[in-house]
Amino acid sequence: MPPASQRSRRGFTLIEIIVALAIIGILAVMAVPSIQARLVREQIVEGAKLADVAKPPIAAAWAASAAMPADNEDAGLPVAEKLVGTYVSAVTVENGAIHLTFGNSANGAIKGRVLTLRPAVVPDTPLVPVAWVCAGGRVPGKMVAQGTDRTDVQDVYLPLNCRQTKE
């Protein structure tokens, strides 16, 4: 057996382990915001599906009278607080626009915040189907978005088709 001074050491020193853990910690802290943004964005996409309840009556009102329903009652929908989902605490119709208020099990970053879906129509031509514009998204050519955009969700959490467009 070789003397103790000639034996090779195997393993890591405490300093090497601490440095490796520090690097892993720094990488984890850098990844958390992008992971949170993705999770919140998925909640928004899931919550926005609840707007599908309000879209057909709004489109039908436009096709029938070339006018947008003023509120939930005018659209034939229950009161806003009765239209709820896992991430949405209310669905409000206002002059054709659908306002989704996030709550219930929604992430704290969007709880109490609103996402608006606005109907885009060709004025004086109710035969053309209604297109839906999410928040500050692009309005299709020759169409006009109806209602007011009350979206107050931060852009970083919005799906790409809902983000402000530069024209």
C-alpha cells in the first residue's frame, strides 16, 4: 500500500460543492420569471375559452340588427358573476365587447385583472361574420373593432395574438 502522501484523492471539496450549488441556484432564479409567465399565459388562454359562451349571441345580434348588445341581459346571458370558470370570476358584455375578469384559482399576477375580446365587424354589413380581437391585437383589414378595450393584464402575460400591435 502506498504511503498516505502518494494516495490520490477522490471526490469533491466543500468549496467545489458550494460553488456548484451557487451556480445551480443562480440559474434557477433566472428561470423562475419565464416559467411563471408561461404558467400565467396558459391560465389566460384557458380562461379565454369561457368567452365562447358569449360570442354566438353577440354575433347573432350583429347579424340580426347590425347592433351590438349593450350588456349581458341584452345578449341573453346570465349576470356577469354567474358566468365563471376555474380562472375567471366574471364575464361581462359591454357594447359587444367581452370582458373576462380573472379570479378564483388564477395566479396572483392576473387575479382581479381584465382581458377584453372585442368584436370586429364591417360597418353596415352584418352579413360578414364577426372576427374577435383579443386585447390590443390587430384588427383585420377593413373591419372596425366594437366596444372598449379594458385589458389591464401586463403584456408579458398575454398570448402573442393579444399583445399591442405597432401600426
